[in-house]
Amino acid sequence: MAKVKTKFACTECGTESPKWMGKCPGCHAWNTMVEETETEVKAPVGRSELTRTKEKARSIIDIESGREPRIQTGLSELNRVLGGGLVPGSLLLVGGDPGIGKSTLLLQTSYKLSVQGLKVLYVSGEESVRQTKLRADRLGALNDRLYVLCETNLETIEEAITEVEPDFLVIDSIQTVYRPEIASAPGSVSQVRECTAHFMRISKINGVATVLVGHVTKEGAIAGPRLLEHMVDCVLYFEGERHHTYRILRAVKNRFGSTNEIGIFDMSEDGLREVTNPSELFLSERPLGVSGSTVVASMEGTRPVLVELQALIAPTHFPSPRRMASGFDHHRMSLVIAVLEKRMGMFMQNQDAYLNVAGGVKLDEPAADLAAAVSIASSLKDKPTRPFDVIFGEVGLTGEVRAVSRAEQRVKEAQKLGFKRVIMPEQSMKGWQPPKDIQLIGVKTVADALKAALE
């Protein structure tokens, strides 16, 4: 006889409790405990091999070392984010807002892999096979080695995996898959946890590279227990602005590569196109000779990207001036304004300050501080900067400009796009030979940078 058990689980961290609690004992979040009903069923005798290992513990010295084999996806931007390609037997989780292009990206990737001779199984729990075929017709992603299945029952999906024997598996999405032995609804904590664990065992045992698509909450985090992100090998976020056509694929966890890399795509009628030079995309509509506009060289992983940073300083009609930032950390903006007021004598207590990274890009490194300071000062004094200047550097609380990493790559990217001058920390100019056709101006303080940029 099957036993029915009722318990409570946290939707944030997955912590279980035999009784309801207003506050989660694991993550201490309020009102996150939900009731889960499970039916305990004894596993068949043949299933014991899935969870039991016959290997013995070995000394780490005796284990052979070597690089993981990689499967090239056919999309260089995706390969960059993954660390060089797909690893057989890896389990990936892809999240993103509804309609951002997750299914389009994975269907294109499936087609690219099938063209290389690999078997691909695309399991959709949200669309019918006809809807998937319509998308494939629009993308031109038709190949006889690409198999499509519309199913949410885990046992039926496992039978299809055994029959097709794919090299690449896509589950779209994990919140729609359910295991019949568990009485809770699809998308619940128990279902998501158990189904993910089952796909992980299938992936590791059979060496199938598996991608799980995950829904996101209104805050942008992947829905379901936090345990889901700990179980997988790689977590990718597909993000972008609805008012812009480009999309950014960002890795927040990767056991086989760096988490600093990003891939940039452009959404078009026939699918996603790779953007090999994002700097040209972000600077294509930059106005020249306008106050408050500067170009900053930012690093996204190993790739230098030039983006436009805009500032607007306007008189306020309220006792407390507004400080708003888009694409730039609000706290870093307040720090830069405080340095300009204290060290440079710029009075901005009666001024509203707005800072925006054009194109919807998010800058999260301190190297953008100096460009923000120059933009704010340029708008306050209504003096435009030179149109072919690139600025980067970290600003300290005493007004000094600190060195940043990979200055040589930033300068070469600016030189490649035709910029004439680079205002940068003086300490970052040591140890390498700059290009001949670009002028480097090393500065030690914010005052030196403002003098070089605005005079």
C-alpha cells in the first residue's frame, strides 16, 4: 500500500518541515512555507542502479586529469558563455522573462547540433508539436535528427529518451513536468525537485547534455526552490529590454567555465543573430557634441565593450533632490556625486541627478566611476566632452583615480573603433606598450580627469 504523507516546504530554499511555520527555519523568509502532499511508493527493483554507485573512493593523485570534451553548439556566443561548448553529461538551467526568446535560442541550438549529426530531443510541455513546427519553419530549423515531443509525464519522457537515445536533450519547461508517484501539482517544490534530480541522473548516467528551461518570478529569480540552482552544473539567464532587440545571455553559475562571460544576440524575424561586435551596436545612435555624454570602456568577462554613459543635472523643485540611475549602481552614483561635491566643490544639493547607460546595458564594475564623474560634471557645467574620448577608472573617496584591470584590452577596443584619446588611471599605463595611433592621458585624481576632458 502506498503511504500518503503531508509536509510543508519553503518555496525559496526548499527547507522542509513537518508542520506549518510562518517563518522558514532555513532562509528565515516569511510566508514561504507551502503544503505538499506526497505519495510514498517503493521504487522498482530495476531502478536501484540509478542511485547506487559501485565505485570506491580513490586517492585524488591516482585519478587521471584531463580537459572535459566539448560539443560545439554552432553559436559562438553560446560557446563563449558555456566556456568553450557543451560538456556531455552536463545539466544546464536556462531562465528568463516570458517571451524573451529562451525557446527560440534552444530550438536554434538544437538545429545547429542536429546538422552536425547529433541526435536532439526537444520536449515541450507548453506548446504542441504543431506550434513547435511553426517556430521551426520560421527559423529554418528543420532536420531529420531533431525530434520533438509534447509531453509532461516524466515516465513517458524517459521512455522517449530510451527510444531516441539523444546526445542533446531540452526540457521546456521543468515547471510543467510531473512525476505520477507524487501527488502534488506540477511546478510545486516537490515536483520540481524530484524531476530535476531524475533528469540529473539520466544526464550523468547516459552522458546526455540536458537543458532545463525554468520560469522566473516577478523579481527575476528562477521560480521554485533555490535547491534547483545548486543541483545543476550551469545556470544561464537570458535577459534584455522589451524595447530593444538585443538579448544578453549571462552565466551566473558554471562548473565548466567562467561566470563573467556574456553572449549578445539580436532578435530578428528569422530568429536570434549573434552580435560579434557589441560596441558598434551600443554606440550606433550616440550624439556628438552634447554635454553629459561620455563613452566608457567596460569589461564583460574577457570581452571589452564600449557603451555610452549619459548624465542629466537639472534644478530641483523639491527640498530633497532626486537621484536616479538606470543601468548603473545607485550607490556608486551617490558616491561619485559626494566626491564631486566634497573634493571638487560642485554644489548639487539643489540639483536633480539622472544617470543612464544608453541601450539598457548594466554596468556593475568600478571602472565606470570616472566616466560617471565626467558625465555629471559635464552636464552640470553644460560643457560637452570631446566626441572621440573614452574614459575609464575607479574613483576613491578622497578623489583619487585607482587602477583597473585589463587596461590594454580596453584601449585596443577603443582604437579599433576609431577613438582618438583615452583618459585612464596613470597606474594602469605601466607594463604594456600602447598603440601608436591613439593618445593616452594618465590621471591621478578626478580633478585631472575633469581638466583633460572638459577643457
